[in-house]
Amino acid sequence: PTCIPADKAWDLDECGCCGEDCPIQPDFVESTCDNTDLFREIMMSGQLEDWGDRYLKGGRGGGKKKTKKMDVVCREVFDPFTGVQENKTIPIPSRRGLEDDDCGCCNDECPEDIRDGEKFEKPTLMNATCDADAGDEVVSCVVPNKKRKGGRKGKHGPPGYDGDDEDEDDEEDQVGLFMCRETYDVITGQSKKKAVCVAPDATWESDDCGCCDDECPKTKDDFFQDSGCTGIEIESCQLRRSGEQGQFACRTFFNPQTGDELFQGSVCIPSDKALPDDTCGCCPGTTCPSTPEDGFDDEDAQMLSLMAAAYGDESDGANALEEGDDG
């Protein structure tokens, strides 16, 4: 479910929350603490002036360069990994206060690094104990190397989990397991379960084997198949990442929001990475692209380049493709 302004709905949107419980919305109020000076004081004592200035000038994400009030409050929050409540000193924009906030630092002890209020201890990674013979649901999946040991930053963990693990390596993709993972909203404590694909040695103690009683999520890899393209008429190409020989395929691009066909383009792919609608060889009426000196980028990069070439900078086609590339 997505929360949108009433005048920003798409034609294909359905009212409500997709058969799920709608997320609980915090009742934010205007904070009356008016202690931005305390925020600045903590920033200076911790030599975090630059970090604090980013907050005051529009937030950590860049945002609009508009100075805003930041208050320091002691708030009862929920650990996103365990759901346990605890009091933490955190900085908040003044417009995002809660009725139960206490102004100032918890127990009148301000932390040296106020950013700690937004961090929680990461779960210890452990080996999966899923056993089909014992009645556990065991569903394998492919873990890309960049998701090893806990996930890409912010991708497989709730707020407070940075996803950066020192022992992450650059090995090839490996077979993982789907685990049902429960996390909690930091403000409301509302729990949410989601099936995640993790390495067998990167599960959490609270994980359950399988896919949360739902159909396991599909990834793009689930749709790949052997191209079946053979014969001397199929022009080969070279792939940069693997250095292997690939083959050209004519791929149809679809609008991820409506499913309408947009256009066709020629891509260089491994023979086992064809999609059901691909046809062998370069698209009719076109010339096969020249292979770069060091080979073609992966399929995603090629598709984004084709989308950008088809629509140019004035279209959000490339953005739409990125938003819809999970299947």
C-alpha cells in the first residue's frame, strides 16, 4: 500500500491497502520544545557541525535548502529488530513532534553523538537451521554477491540497519534461502513480515524458514530461460563482466505501470538469460550494435541506455524502468 494525495492516483490504483492492514500513521504535532540551540550545542561538542548543518538546511537527503528548526527530544521508540521499547535521545524536525515526547536529553544526559539515537544494535548473523525433514519450509533463492551478509545498504533491513558488513566479499552469486523476517516500525511499533533471500550463514535468530505463508517473491532471475537460439545466423557478442561470449536478442520494453509495449531494442545477453518475449538475433530492420572494446555492460545497463536513447532526458522512461525492474 502507498499513501498518496487524493489527486495523485493512477488509473490502475485500487482503493485501500491491498488486502493488508493499513500502516499505522503517527499523529505528528508541532513540537513546543524550541531547543534548536541544544541541537547545535550537541553538534559542536561532538564535532558534528557539518552533519548538523545538513539537517538544518533541508535534511540528510539534500532536499530544499531551507533552514528548519530542529528540536532534541527524549522519545520512547521501538527497536526495529525486536519490538522492545526504549527511550532514546533523538533530533527531530519541529513539525514531527509526538504528544509523549519529553524535551531535551533522556535523564538529562546528552550523548556525545546524537546520531546514536537513530541506531540500533544489529542482529547477530547465524547459520540457518531449516530442515525439510523436520517440517520446515525450505525454499532456495539466489543471493547476488553485493547482497551478501545482510543486504545492500537500507535494502533488507529496517531503519537503523546500515547493511554494511566488514566480511562482505566479491565472490560469485550463491544459493541462499528465503526466510520470513519480522521487523517493527520505530515510531508505532507496528510489525511487518516480509520474505527475504539471504545467505545460509546470514539469518537472524528471529527469522522463520520460508516465505511468511505467502507466495515467495519473484525476482527478475525467476523469469530467465535458455534462449534456444542456435545456428550460424545468430551473431555473437562479448560481455564485459564475465568476459564470456553472449548472443544478441531482440527485447521488447513494456511500460511498468500499464504493461503497454513501448519499443524493441537489441541487447547482448548470456544464452541462459533470455526473457520469454525475447527473439533471437537483433531486432528486424536494425543493425546489431558494435561490441565495445572491453565488451557490453550487463543487461540492466544496456536496457537503461536503450531507454534513455529512446526517450531522451525529457522523459522519465529510464526512471520508470528502474522502478519496475523487479519483475
